[in-house]
Amino acid sequence: MNQDEDTHNQLSIRKLLVSAYTIPTATPESDGTISWDSTTMVLVTLEAGGKTGMGYSYAPVATAVFIHNTLRPLVEAENAFDIPWLNHQMMRAVRNSGTCGITMMAVSAVDNALWDLKAKILEVPLCVLLGQAKQEMLLYGSGGFTNYAKAQLQAQLGGWAKEGLHYVKMKIGTIPESDVQRVKEAREAIGEHVGLFVDANGAYTVKQALKQAAQFREFGVSWFEEPVRSDNLKGLSFIRDHAPAGMNIAAGEYGYNPWYFETMLKASAVDVLQADATRCGGISNFLKAGHLCEAHQIPFSSHCAPALHLHAALSLPNFFIAEYFYDHARVEQMFFEGVAPPVDGCLKPDLSRPGTGLVFKEADARAYKV
């Protein structure tokens, strides 16, 4: 056996395993368009070079079936370092299933595991492998669900403010005529010096959104996320052009591929672009979205899954802020060792831990396995 063959054998992916876990929410939750009472995580592990890499997505259980049946045969026995090639092969394989939704959540989970595996084989933190542009990831606490009564809303957002988060976000849109009062109550809870964001999840019309934006500005709202549906690029662009000065229009969490992000940026639809590595094709495509933002001179933000995004975010010079989503922060703390706690409103990586720094607590998760 020559040296090249020996290296290939050492880096050959031996096994891909996938599992799914459904975790009830602490209480029922709603946003401007849907309600839910549980969160499902799909977890992928890969073995190569004597190491195990791990990645995940927050996605329906069907995602795990798709990974096992369609993506696993493409990845097993391939070189663990050939991530661009493997991502390309997976993207080709999902063509007939559509490059969005469950198929791309499946690609994302596998791609995320590949990056963790490569960094672990090299015995470096993932941010070191990617190259660091930042030392910490700025956060905004995200929750404030529309079904929360005043006391629960103020306790959650005010609690984050007391813990040192500099920004918080609340859901709006279920009952538009109540939203201004709820925003006022949120501002009362967090004080004058904490940034306040709102997220309508596409619940408003364009004219509703502009009317609400003018009233929200009175309470210092500086971020209006998905005032209309994120596929309404003309509507987003119009709102961006006419929103109050100092109020960023944000969207992009439903982007499943690079050409979606490019289309949104060319339409001048947002002041801040969001992307989610559990949806958009994993860390590989998350980084591409960040580079597109840099080319368009637009700030970049991650959607949900804070522990997963940490290392990739640190490699992007134009990365602005990460969503510290209540449900996902809770699940990641339940299921993983090595989750960094917020310090002064930011997450910092533990550079003594290789890969993403996360270790799955299988025994703790077993009760939630589907």
C-alpha cells in the first residue's frame, strides 16, 4: 500500500448514523403565523480517522429517513476532508426532491457533521480550521412568543437584559392591533439601553408593516424581521426603503441555497441578511452566504442554533449578530457538553475543545429519541 492509499483509508468515512429526538417546549409557543409545542433535532454522526464528527438540524423526523436512504450511501467510504465535493454530490442527489425544505435540512445535518469531523481529525477547534476574524459572537435573546401574557413576556426579555444580553427580540403579528402595546411592555421590562427587535414571521401586509414600524420606532425598535413573507422581495424592498431611519429590515432564515441569498441581496430586500446552517446546506453554504453579504456590503446574521453557528460565525469579518433562540439554547444545553454560556452578551469558543466543541449526551437524550 502506497502513502496516498494509506492516507485515503485513514480518512475514509466508515459509518454514518442518524437519529431524531423530539423535545417538548417548556410551555406552548406561538409566533405571527404558527404555534408549536415541541422541537425536533435530527443528529448525524460520522466516523473517520479514529474520530467521530457530529452535526444536526432542527427538522422533521422525515429528514432522518432521507439522510439514511439518500445521503448516507453518497458519504460513506468517501474522504472526510473532501467537504466541497461531498456537499456538491449531495446537492446533485436532491435535485428531484427539490433544493429546499427537508432535503436541504438533511444536507445541512451531514455537512455540519463533516466540518466537525475534519476539525477533530486535525485536533483543532473549527474556528481555527476556518480561520478567525472575530473572538466572540454577539447575541440577541430571542423569544417573547405571541401567546405569552404580559408577565411572561416581561420576565423572559427582562431576564435576558439582567443577564447581560445587549439585544432581545420578541414575536409579533398574531393580533396586530395588540402589538404596539406588547412592544411598549417589552421596552418597560428591558429598560432604555437594551436593543429591542421584533419579528412578524411574515404576518403583516406591506401597509400594515409600515404603519406598525412607525409606531414601533417610538419604543426604540431597531430591527424588524420578516414584516412580510420572505419570498415577497418587492414588499421587503419597499418596506426597507420607507421604514424609519435606524430600523433594520431583516430576513433570510428560509433561504435553503446560495442562489436564494443572491436573489434577495440583488433585490435590495434587507438591511441584514440571515442564514441558518441547519437549513441552507450546512456550514459550507452558511459561509457562502456570509461571503455574498460581504460582497454586497450587508451585515450577516445567523438564525437559531447558537451553539452550532459559533465557530463559523467567528470566521466571517462582516458577521453582525446571532439569534440566541430560547428553544434551541435550551435543547443544546440539555443535549451537549461544551455549550458556551453567554458572557456580557456574547458567546466565546473554548479553544481547548476540537471541532465545534460539542459532545452529545446520549444518555440524557435517550428519553426523547423518536
